[in-house]
Amino acid sequence: MFTFTRMVRFKNVASMIAAMPICVEIVKYNEKITKMESHLMVPTLGGHPGRVLFVFRGDDVAKMQAAADKITQDKKYIEMVKKLGEFVDGTATNDQAWKTVV
């Protein structure tokens, strides 16, 4: 199992509140289009409170890459990401890929 995460920090908490519906829409749309397990998480302890974590899981890295390539060319997805960009502190976005060992 492979997990891809994208941590997004917002300009401020007011931006986070305004952006949450867009984040939810992005996760639901991603799951519908790519068929990958998709989640949105918020911090509960420690760190900056104005951030979210997008989590996408799949069994095969190549399939996940193909799904990412597909959705990043989708016009509706691009529009959602543009809307989200108004609220995001782009200097604090972080991507990671993880492989489940056990």
C-alpha cells in the first residue's frame, strides 16, 4: 500500500474556514475520478492549526501516478485548485509519499 500526502497551510484561520468546502469538494471529486481512497485530515494536536492534509492511498505507484496525471488535466479539478489557491500559503505546502511496510 502506498500513501501520498499533501499538507496545505492556509494564509490564516479565516482563510482555512473559507477554503474547507473547496477542500472537501476536491477530495470527493478526486475519489470519484481516480477511484483512489481519498481523505482530508485536520490537525488536532501540535503545529500550526490553519492547515489540512490531503491523503490518497493506492496499491500501485504506477496506477497512482497515472491517476494523478489524469486528474491534473481535468478542467473541473483545475478550477477547484485555482479557487483553493486564493486561500493557501504556497510557501508551506509539503508533499510526501509513503510505503506501508507492515
